[in-house]
Amino acid sequence: MNLHWQSAWDAVWQSSYLGLFLTLLSFQMGLWLFRMSAQKPFLHPVMVSVTSVCAVVLLSDLSFERYMDSAHMISQFLGPVIVALAIPLYENLKALRQYWLPFLLSNVLGGAFTILLAVGIVYGLGASDVSIHSMWTKSITTAFALEIAPQIGGMASVAAAIIMFTGIFGALMAPTLFRWCGITQAPAQGCALGVCAHAVGTAKALEFGGEQGAFAALSMSFMGILCAFSLPFLLGS
């Protein structure tokens, strides 16, 4: 019996889909913990998933390269997921038309402020040029950042790590900050989450409501397009 279990475990561990299996399993575990804890912010499913996968990579002989190779299928869904966000956009077209000017101002000014502040902090702390250049992508979603970072002297993997951290942190802090600052309007909540926390923030915005999700999705897409055109022009060699 032990031999059968060992053979089964070896087959799973050597599988070319190990990364996909670990990612899905860890996220489902995160969802379960999140629901069982009455949605405690520190048990957000994305945070649990990232932490548990990192622990497996660090504590086992599974290399990061093999994990990424066996989980590449997930990254292929980034594009379709972003396209699917057109559904809440369509359902809230009236509100989007009504707030188009505040939307543009909050995205351009808010996005520029958050990016410049983050870049200024890492520059002041003496970070490497690669880290500084990668930080310029902090307010855009991973699908855009992976392409933009190498063009401006950054590194795709560093940019992805920065984006994941800011997305999780933004989604965790948003409910508390909204309550402290008295931010109750759906467009304001959605834009803040879309600009500062991109894809993870958009998922969090959808938990607040469809209107928040629509503004978050539009903000995330707008920031991605704006940075895709401006950053290589301003920072590219």
C-alpha cells in the first residue's frame, strides 16, 4: 500500500502540470480559509495562495523555473479574463458616462502620484536601477507590465512581484481606508482599487458591487494603456 502511495506521489511531483495543480489547490485552500474566517483581510485567497506556493518552492526541491513552466497555462488566461471585464463595463455604461471627467482626472493624477511616490521611495532607499525601472510598472496589471518592464530597463519577474504585492496590499487595506476616509461612492471606490491594486483590486471591487467593479476594470485598463504608450517613450533607451 505504501508503495502505491509513493508511486502516486512521485507521479504527481514529476508531473508537467505540478505548478498548475499547486496553484489551483492553494487558491482553493485560500478561498476556504477566507470563508471560514468570515472574510478576514489577512486571509485573502490570493495572499494565502502566494504564501503557500512560495513556501513549497522554498522548502522543497521544486525550482521556481520548473514551477513556472508547469503553471504557464494559468498565465494564458490573463488576456481572456481582462476581456471578460467588459461585462460589468457594459452593464454600467450610464454611470461611466456620467463620471467621465472625474474618472480621467483621478486616473491620470492619482496614477501619476502613486507611481512617482513609489519610485521616489525605492530610489531614496538606494535600490538598484533594475528595481527602480521595474517600479514604474506598479500601477498596471501583470499582462501589460510583463511586456513593458523589459522595454524601460526593468525585469519582468521583478515587476510581477511588485504588482502582486501592491495588488494584495491594496485589496487588504481598501475596506479599512474607505471606512476611515468616509469614501462611500461606488465610482471613487472602483477607481481607487483599479489604479492602486489593478487586477486583485478589481476582484475586490466586484465584491463591493457591480458599479465598483466596472470602474475598477476601466481604471485598470486605462492605466495599462496609458503606461504602455507613455513609459517606453519617456524611459526607454
